[in-house]
Amino acid sequence: MTIGTIGTFALFQTTLNDVSTVETNLTNEQQQLSSGNQFQNFADMGGQTQQFLSLSDSIARTTQYLDNHRPIEANVNSTSSILSQVITTATNLQNLMVQRLTGVQGNANFSGQLNASWQTLVGQLNTNVGNQYLFAGSATTTQPVNTTTFPELAVPGVPDAGYYQGSTQDLTTRIDDSTVVTYNVRADAPAFQNIFAGLAMAKQGDTIGDNAMIQQAESLVAQGIQGVIALQATVGSTQLQLTTSDTNLNNQKLYWQGLQQSIGNTDIVSVSTQVAVNQSILQAAFQSFARITSLSLESFLPHA
């Protein structure tokens, strides 16, 4: 197709340039609709690139924190449950000693029941979850409590951790950018030392027929029970910290994802509207183009 006159060339070129611009815009908008992304690469983002990448880092870090919480929460929940069992076992042990002192419990069965209580406590404190011993401190692959030797005290009446085989270091973790928590309970805690000391003294007192020792043993177990209750309250506080952190991290993650989407995602309604507008412009431009190419000087001269 040829241009009729030099005079129509400027109109022709302007129309051609307008058509090219609109076609480019329309192609870009259609790509946005099909991909769901406002930008096809970081270069297109210009000054928003750094903000987008920063939000990506924040989202990734938050996701990692949440993923790390899951096994920790499982351990903490299991620890709380085991502590409840220990309280029950120690309470039964205390009642056994009271019965022994009041004559309700005969001497013949007392020693055997002490052994049964000891074995129950050992089993509870040697609980393994996910191939990790809950009460061994940082030595999670080591059974924390001796399973073969009934407790004995180095100094009569003085609780010690001679039964303990685990680590003296606790397990800690960062649950968010500003909070570090200790999430374990060790079997050498004073509460457990008191209970095991009570076992040792009760057996010795029963062996030599010394009720005063059994009375002291009952008092040690009572102190141990109160200590375990306090430990359980501490574990409950850790559970609350983890739950609160989960909520806050999820809220932050949703907020950052929303900001990131506002930068990178296509505004479907807005872009669809613009596509319709540009399609109308192109149609009008092609009609104008066809009209311009048909013009000649004679079209503008008066007819005689």
C-alpha cells in the first residue's frame, strides 16, 4: 500500500507510532493477565526491586521460624504431659510412705512398692520423642536416668543427682527475631532430686526400721511434688510463648505477603479495563490508518 501524497506522510507516521505504542502496551497487559505478575523480571520493577526482595526475605525468615516451632512444640507438649504423670506417681509414692508410717502399709510390701515407684519414675523421665530424650538436657541421645541402680545418697538426707546421666546444658532456641526460650526440663532438676532422695531414704529407713528417715523421705517427696508443679507451670509459660509467637508470625507473614502482592501481582480489574481501552484504541487507529492511506490532494481541493 502506498501513501498518496507527501502531505499525508506526517499523519501516516504519527498514526503508525501510536499504533506501535498501544500494541506494546497491550502485549504487556496481556502478559500480566496470563502470568498474574505485574512485572516480568526485576529490571521492570525499577525502584521497587529492593522492597520486593526485602519482603521476600522477611517472608522466608518467618516461614523458617514457624517450621522450627513444630518439633519444639511437640516436645514441650510431651514434656508437660510427662510431668503430669510424674506428679501422679510421686503423689502415690508419698501416700505409700504415709501409709507405712501409720501402719496401714505393711513392711512386707513396702520395699517392693518403692521399687515399682522408682521404675515408673525412671520410665517417665527416660521418655523418648522423635529419637530424643526429653529430660536429658542437650544430650538428647543419652538416657537421662540410670535404669539399673536404685537411688543412693552420697550424704544421708542431702538430695543429689547421682542417678542422672544426661547433660547439664539446656536446650534453647530463637522463636522469633527478639525472643530466645529454653524449652526443656532436665531430670537433674532439684524437684526430681528430692523425689529420688525420698526413695533412697525411705528404702534405707525401711531396711533399718527407722521411721524418722521414712518421715524425712515423705517430706522430701512432698517438696519434690511442689517443685514438679512449678516446673510444669514454667513449661506452660513456654507453651504460651510459642503459641503467641505462632500467631504473631502468621499475622506478620500475611501482612508481608499482602505488601509483596501489591507490588508484584497484577491488578486484574485495572489491567482488564486497560486492555479493553487499548483494544478500542487500536481498532480506531487501524480505521484511521486505512482512511489516511486513501487520501490524496484531490480530496482537499474544491470541486468545480
